[in-house]
Amino acid sequence: MRLTAFTDVSLRLVMRLAVAEEGERLTTRAASGMLSVPYTHMAKAVARLSDLGIVEARRGRGGGLLLTEAGRASSVGAIVRELEGDGDLAGCEDDPPCPLREACRLRGALAQAREAFYASLDQVTVASLVESPTRRALTLLREPPAGT
């Protein structure tokens, strides 16, 4: 199973925010630069994570992005479930739909495999993702100079 680019960007942001120092406020633009992600992609990730209560996005002076306590305590499985959704892994309902969809056992097997994947991620917390040596790598990330 491969995560969507959207989920990947969202998890990178959560990890970076998890190691933010007290009072450190990243902007969406700074986070996009640090994590080598287009600004528009990062803005969509921030919006979705805010809707889920994982990230708090404050505007104006003193604003920026913060990982909420709920976000810090979340399992990676719970975050990925929310971001990936529960759509089919195979194109059963594509246009045109698969002619085997009514009698196929693949759909059920893939759903079972996806749940096993999520269950393994349920054991991983955001806090455990950012333990050393990852913590050090995340704290060394800097926004590239303007114009690069």
C-alpha cells in the first residue's frame, strides 16, 4: 500500500510541528520550504489537519502553526485513516466498472489488508515518530533562503 502524496505531506508537517520549540511558530510558507513541498500542497494539508483538530493555525501577528495536544497524542493509524479515507484500493467502481465486482473476492481481501496496515500504524504515536535520531533531523530543517 502506498500513501497519497497528501498524507505524506501531512505526516511530515505533523512530525516537524511535534519538535517545535516552546514559542516557535512556523508559517505554512516556512513549513513548505523546510519540507520541500509546494506551498499550495502544504496549505491544503494545514487546512485538513486543522479541520481534524490535529493542527491549530493562528493568523496574524504571533500566529503560525501549532500541533495540538490531540495531535501530539494521536496514533499515526488514526491520522492516516482520516486522511486516506476508506475508498477501494482496486478500481472496482471505476468508469467503466470492473465486470468482476459482484463476485470478486479481491475487494474484500484488499480491505482486510488495509485494515491490518492501519492496525499496525495504530501502535505508532506521533511522539514516537520524532524520537532520536529523527528529532535531530527535524530540528535541523530550515526554510531555504528567499529566491531559491
